[in-house]
Amino acid sequence: MTTAQKLPRGTRRDSMSMGLLVERSNKEKFAEIARNCGMTASGFFDYLVEHMPLDENGRPVFIDLDEDGRLPLDAA
């Protein structure tokens, strides 16, 4: 098992905590992907935000939107 590479103390310039409610399985999968990359979940999040390819509207290129520019979400 690889030890996650933590950022050196004092590296973050303006850090804050994110209070998001997410599905447990997605949080665990995200943490596993980060570990597979040798990163902490927070470091991996920062990396994704900084390197995610965006379209001309500032949206991730992998998001599938309908013809009105909305996500095709299931009715609750």
C-alpha cells in the first residue's frame, strides 16, 4: 500500500474546509483513486480543479448536457 504524499506544512496559501454531503461510496472511491495516485484526497481535489479540461463555457468537457445545457437528471 502506498503512503499518500502530503503537501509540506505551510504550502497552502488560503485553505478552507468544504462541507459537502456526498454518497459514501463516491467519497470512498474518490479517496481510493487519490491513494492510487499517491495523493491525499484534498491534494487530489486541488489537482483535479487545477488541471480539469474545460469547454468554452467553463464546464468540464466530460459532462453530458442536454440540448438546453442542463444535466439529464432523473426525477426524484
